[in-house]
Amino acid sequence: MDLFSHLALGFSTAASAANLSYCLLGVFLGTAIGVLPGLGPVATIAMLLPVTFGLPPETALIMLAGIFYGAQYGGSTTAILVNLPGESSSVVTALDGYQMARQGRAGTALATAAIASFFAGTVCTFLIALAAPPLSEVALKFGPADYFSLMVLGLVASIVLASGSLLHALGMIILGLLLGLIGTDVNSGLPRFSFDLPELSDGINFVVVAMGVFGLGEIIANLQTEKTRSVALARITGLMPSRDDLKRIIAPILRGTALGSSLGILPGGGAMLSSFAAYSLEKKTSKNSAQFGKGAIEGVAAPEAANNAGAQASFIPMLTLGIPSNPVMALMIGALIMHGIQPGPQVMVEQPALFWGLVVSMWIGNLFLLILNLPLIGLWVKMISVPYHFLYPAILVFCGIGVFSLSNTSFDVFMMAGFGVLGYVFRKLDCEPAPMMLGFILGPMMEEYLRRAMLMSKGNAMVLVTRPISATLLAVSAVALVVVLLPALRKKREEAFKD
Amino acid sequence: MKKLITAVALAVGLVAQAHAAYPDKAVTIIVPFPPGGSTDMVARAIAPKLQQSLGQPFVIDNRAGATGAIGATAVKNAAPDGYTFMVASIGVFAVNPFIQKKLQYDPVKDLDPITVAVRAPNVLVASPGFPANTVAELVALLKKTPEKITFATSGAGSSDHLTAALFWQKTGTTGVHVPYKGGAPAITDLLAGHADVSFQNINAVIAHIKAGKLKVLAVTGDKRSPLLPQVPTLGEAGVPDVNVFSWQGIAAPKGLPAEVKQKLHAAIVAALNDPENRKRMEDIGFEIVANTPEQMAQFQAQELARWKQVIEVGKIALD
């Protein structure tokens, strides 16, 4: 069969000594930069790009890809240990992962994340090997109207992210949407809310907001309650998930993988939604839903699986169509072009060794990550028992470096400090920042897609319901909205009666 | 005594520094765009060669934002000593002044041109299911139903948007402008048939053209592209005066000392003409230009005049 001969070719490419060692180097580097808050794969890959010129293209790509998915692994480590999500996808991991860490279950949370990611990565590798070209054709069916409706669904789901008051969650989502308005309007090219500051003309970077609101806000709050924190961290229970834990995470991992791989193939921002969607789905369907936000292991397993599946699946449009779905993929395309390979549909045909070698190397890389990360868990867990007066200045410095590296400007660092204060205020007001982050991510995309759909339909809003994909997504959103709001409203009534 | 020795040593050091040949420390290349794009690629191709020939590290500093204005402003504010220069695109050198009201740099007064590095024609592509197969058919369609034909561009005021505007002006037509955030999502919608036509950089679409996933109607250069020898130029297809190239130029802060400029220029031209670089660039559709500072200044003046007119006639000015 074709598949086996292709996989055999892939293995023979990926398992060469040079490619194996570059793959290991890639995932190691990726883990390292992922663990450092704020430092992302984009800056690292950009710096290493010239180094790869001397390598054969498949080796270069294998290493760069390793950095990318290695960073996804590493990113969840800081999200769990110190509530610092460096990537949009790890925002939800932080919700329950950090709570688990506070309960002394950091090791379990990290192991769960690693296992979930490995499983999702394995499934997704096979998915790419089996069906990359037809999947990319499906992805192209999504037009602007369909993306808009997908974002609407995402926004509805974001209400579920909050575990507290519904009103607060709605308020935070709207605040996120407003923050997302800052920057240049795509249609007219006019700057909005930029106060003539060129630094604001491209909007606020996600990492700046996340580092500030989550990381810095957490630090300020911790400094206020230093004593309780050390007590909470004193008892660290087993590092590995128990048999009972494993039983609880199997279904969430499967669902997360399915969601992540289906959303991940959409080049217009699907991968970003996958971890949010997986978390919301689990929270609504799990029988432990009351625990979500307070350290539910399902709340780590599902989004981590979805996040890794989404990351791997985003290679599908890149490899089969030459379409980048995120800045890292854009860099990979740049790397391919510099090696004289035009990314596009014919890469699979003209460069089979490159294509299949990369696919197989992604599986090998995931295995490396699992082997690399499981023994490291003990070390990471020890790291958070470092006295806080040593730990927090280090975190601050790394956040500063990471945010500076985004676009090499100190403006971003000051902005992060501002968001840190805001994060502390949110905490005092009992407003959870996760729904705000989702509003912030989705708002600009939603607007862009809606306005593009309207331009193309000459202002006819009916396209949103006449296109089958869009109509289905809107219908699902309507149902989801009812499901989300009903219990909350009922609870409100009950509370009202109690008083 | 010790102090005296220190002072003497310091003084000797200073004198030595003043006489040291350029460059005696690391040089920063500012790229006013994110890593991975065409401009970044040019910078990353020449940096290692410059490092070899001039013996100092050449560090790339991506200062993205405000369609290149942030990076260009940083160059303006840097000392004109040869330790900072910039690789930037047509937009930074010839378009931004007309579309950004609060621009903090002047591409002529604040920058010292060194050389045009590379240029590449744009290509007029259409989605595979689009009815028109030639430029003439497209023009006929645009005259009949301009409100139905969407032009995908990589943003309001981008060079492909301006090329479309120039095309409309020269053919007396118009179409629906649909801006995207960059070229990649625009190409995605073209491949899928959600958008109809677009002017795109040749290296961004060549793979799709060769795979038959995009139709190509014309190239915008004054001669056919070696990558697409069978495709006519717009002039050959009956639309004269739309010779558009997307180009990358290199410039330093105004007031670069003559000897530094000469040395830097020679090294950059050699790096661009390096056989390995040349092949790499040509394979992806770039043409090496590597001309003199005077030629770049003259070319930049022409481009400024042309785009100013296109923007005024097309009422594109953003604010």
C-alpha cells in the first residue's frame, strides 16, 4: 500500500543520525524557550533561520518544526507552575493546571499535559499521513462568512470559561472585544484608538496582555498573601497520575484530540480556538464539572490534547497548500523558499522525502518530548518550592525579556506592567481574565471576517444563513447559548429566592 | 601613578578607536517587518556575507509595525555612522508618506539611499473558477459587472492594492477591493474561490500557478519573467504603463560619511552578487538590482511621484 511505502520513506529520512539529532535539538530548544515565559518560537526560529541554510532542507524543517511543537509543550509547563500562559492556547491550561499546582498536584498536572499532548500528537501525525490533501480541500470550503460564524460559536463558548459570576464573564468578554479594537482597521487602513502612537497601530500583542494580566497580576496577588502561598505548596503529592486520574482523562483526551485536529486544519485561526473549545466542551459535559476552575484534571487533559493536535494539524494547510495559519508557519514557508522549495500542493509529489520525513519526525519528536519531559517533572516541581522572593524576580525578568523580544521595543514591556496592575484589579474584583482573553483574540477576527463577508456579498447579511457551513455553526451557537445561559439563570433565580 | 597610566591607556584607546577602520563593532540591520517575509529574507541572505567580508557581526533587528514606519523611524533616529542601516520595501520608501498622516520619518530627507537590492514583478492571478482567462476578458467583465468582481489585496494602501488601483485607472474600470491582513490569507481565499483576482508577488503564488491552482493572466514587469516565460506582460496584453515591481532597498540614516557609505555599498553589492545568493534569489523570482546610491535616489523619486498620483487619483489616502 502507498501509505506504508510513504511511511517507510519517512522513517528512512527521519531516522538518519543527523535528522534524529536535529529533531532532538529542535524539541529541546523548543521546550527550553517554551518554559521561559514570553519567549516564543517565532523569535527563536527567526534567529536560527540563517543557521539552517547550510543544512539539507528536510533537516532544517525537522529542527524548526521541533522547536514549534516543543514550545507548545514547554508553554504549558509555565502555565501550570506559575500561571504564565505564553501562548494563547495555554491560557485555558492555566485555569485548572495552576489550581492543581496550588493543591500540590503540579506533577500530576504536568504528566497529564505531557501524556495528552503525546497522544494527540500521535493521532494527528497519522491524520496528516492519511488524509492531508483532502482535509486541506475541506478547509478551503470555509469562506469569510463561515469563519465569522465559527468565531461567534467561540465567543459563546468563552462564557463557559468563567467559573464565577455570569455578569462578570460577560463584562470581561466585552472588555476583551474593546481591547481588540485597538489597531489599524483592515478595511480602511485607518488607525483606531492608537492615540497616534505607532506602537499601537498594529494592535496590542496577545503575549503582552497575557503576561501582564496572568503573570504579573498573579505575582502582585501572591506578594500580598505570601504566607498562605507557601503553606498551600508545602504538600506535594505523587508526581504521576493515579489509576483513577488516568481513567478520568481518557475521554477528555480523545475529545480534545478530535476537536483540535478538526479545528487545526482551518488556516484562518482554527488552531487558536481548539483548546478553548475543548475546555468549554469538557466543562459542560463532564460529571465533575463543579470542579472545573478549581483543579479538575480533565481541564488540563482536554485543552492540552486539543492544543497539540491543533498545532500539528496546522501543518496540513502549510504542507499541502503553502498556506501559513500562524506566524511560525509563515517562517517555515520562508525557510522552505530560502531552500529553493516552493511550498504548495506539489511539495508532496516533488519532495516526498521532505514531506514524509517531516511527518514521521513529528511523531518521533513527540516521543522525544515525552521522554524528555516526564523525568523533568520532578525538577520543575522542585522549582516552584524555591522561596518566592527568589522566584518572582526571576519570573519578572524573564517576562520582561520575553515581551521585549516580541518586537524589540520597550513600549511593550511598559504595557505589560500596566496590564499587570489591571490583572491585580481584576482579581480583587473577582473578574476572571480568561473570557477577556478570548474576547480579545476573537473580536478582531470576527470583525474582519464579518466585514469581508459583507464586502463580498455587497452588504447582504443573508449569506450568514444561506451558506450551509455558516448556518450550521450559527445554529450550534444558538443551542450552545441556551445550554450555557439556562443553568446560570436558574442559579440566579435560586440565589434570589434564598435571599 | 596608577591613575595616570589608566588615563594614558584610555587616551590611547580613544585615539585608536577614532582611527579604526569601519566597522570595528557589530552592525545592526533593521528590518521594519516581521521575520519570514520577503524583506527579512533579503536581509538574512546578505547578513552572513557581510559578516564574512567586513569581519564584524551583522545583527538583524526586526522592528515590525505600522507598515514599516516604526523601523524606519528607528533608522532615522540612529546615528549616521554605518552601524545601523535598514532593508525595507517599496512601501517604506515610496508609499507611506501618502497614506499615513502622522508619519514620523521622511523617506527622502531622513534616509540615505545605498542601493536597490532586488526587485520582482507582480503577477495578476485569478481563482481557478474565474470566468476570464485573459486580461482583455477581465477588463470586459470589469466594465460589465464591476460590483461583482473582488480584488483581494494584502491590505489597504499595500503595494498590491495600489497596483490594482493603477490598473483600474489605466483601463477605466473598477472592482470591489477586499483587503486582508497580508498576502497569505488573500491567496488562501483566491485558491478557494472566495475572492476573484489579485496582484501578488510572484514568489508567493508561483507554486500555485505551476500546480494549476491559480490562473495567471499577466505579469506587471516591462519584460516577461523567466519563471513564467509563457505569460504576457500587461503591456503586451493591451494595458500599457502598469510596469510595477515590488522592490527592496537598503538605506542608512541621513548623513552617512562618504568613506563609510562607499565601503558599505561595495560590501552589500558584493553580497547581493554572491553566486549562491544570486541563485537563491533568482530561483524565487527576484531580480538582483544592486545599483548605486544615486540610481536608487533617482528611482525612489520616480516611485514617489508615481504612487502619489495613483493615490490622489484613486482617492486612497487613508486619513
